[in-house]
Amino acid sequence: MKALFFLVITANVGLFMWEYHQGAFEPVTEVALVNKESMLLLSEVEKNLPLSEDLAKKESLDDANGIALDQDIPLEQATLPEPNAEQQVILEQEKQNPNEIKSSAEVTCYEAGPLDAKTYKTWRNLLNDTSANIKIFDRDVPVISSYMVYYPAEKSLEQAEAVLKMLKDHGIKDLLLQRGGEDQGEISLGVFSSRERALVLKDQLQIKGIFVEIKPRYKPAVRKYVNVIGHATMLESLQKIQKIDPEFTIKPVEPCP
């Protein structure tokens, strides 16, 4: 029995010494709270804000946190940067005229032609704007059929008769005096299929001191035209054809067909 009592005393003394070394008997110091204000969870803040203000509040908090961390200043002293003037103008324009903002690539309608089958095929193969709406159609237009060498009309028919006699005296036999119509008073000296051949006769008469003119003659013919709806790249492709074909014309069409 004495041995058991001695063992209990020894165990208590050992426990006391262990707690003493662990600091259990040192005085407790109370630490004052730095910030005694109540804290709200983010979920509680979200419940108290409208939906439109919720996202803006989150973004403002994120931006303020970032500024506070970067500049090592208290969160309540951090201020958000002001938007620049250009951003202010864009925002105001979007608020005032939300429906007036247009795309930089506006679609325009054009009518272009005439086109022969070979030119049209080449143009379509080289065209990169596959989204364009192209409509081909036929049109009766006057085309050059020949070139006429003529002596200009005089002021009266009597004077034209005198010129006709003078030309015959120079040995020119292929003559025709226009006695009516738009060409009244003119004297035709020949009709040629090409301008080059007409120029040969003009030069020959000029050597003799006879000054004549050349003008094209027209006849109706069916030619191919296109209506196109496309962007600026479409107009550029048509202008390339216009540079090599003087008869090719381009004009805007309103409204679009």
C-alpha cells in the first residue's frame, strides 16, 4: 500500500514539472482588436445590391484590392483610376445613339458593264469576295459598227454642193452628200471597219490639202451587264477592268435591285 502511494506522488510531481516547462503557469496577456467593425460576407453584400450594381461592385472591389496591394496602402484609402476622355466620349455616344453605330465595311450596290463572256469569266475567277451578290443581265446598247471619214457640213446646202464638186475634181469618186437628218450637209468619203484604216484615208487627203474628220457609226447590240452588291473590294475589282476597257462603266445603284 505504501508502495502504491509513493508511486502516485511521484506521478503527480512529474506531471507538475512537465506543465511548468510548457508554460502553463505563465500569465495570459489580452490583445486588443485592431478593427472592431462588423464584417459582412460577400454573399450578404450581394443580397443587398440590385443585379445591375452587383457586377460593378465586384469589379470595384477587385480593382481597389489590386491598387492597395500594388501600392502597399490601406484598402479604404485606395482610389480607382479615372477613365480617360476618349473612353468617356465613346460611352456617351453609345448611350445617346446606340442604333447609329455603323460598320466600317458598308455594303453598296453597283451596275457595271458591258462585259464579254471571257472578261466576265476571268473576273469571277479572280474575285475573292465570295459573299457578294452578283446578278448578270442583258441590255440593248449602241456599239461601234464602223468608222466614217467625212467632210464637215458647210453653212448651207449650196456651199456643200461646191465642196462636193471640188472633191470630185481631186479624183475622189466615192462621195455621198447627206441631204437630210442629223448629218445633213456632211459629205461621206468612205466607211471602214476599223479606225486605223480610216486614218489612212484621212492622211492621204490631208497631203492634198483636204481636211476631213473621222467619227464612229453605231448599231444596237445585246451586251452583258452585272448588278453587284458588295464591299469596297468588289468596287476595286471592277475598277481594274475599267482601266483596260474604256467602254466599261461603273455607277452606283439606289435602291439595290
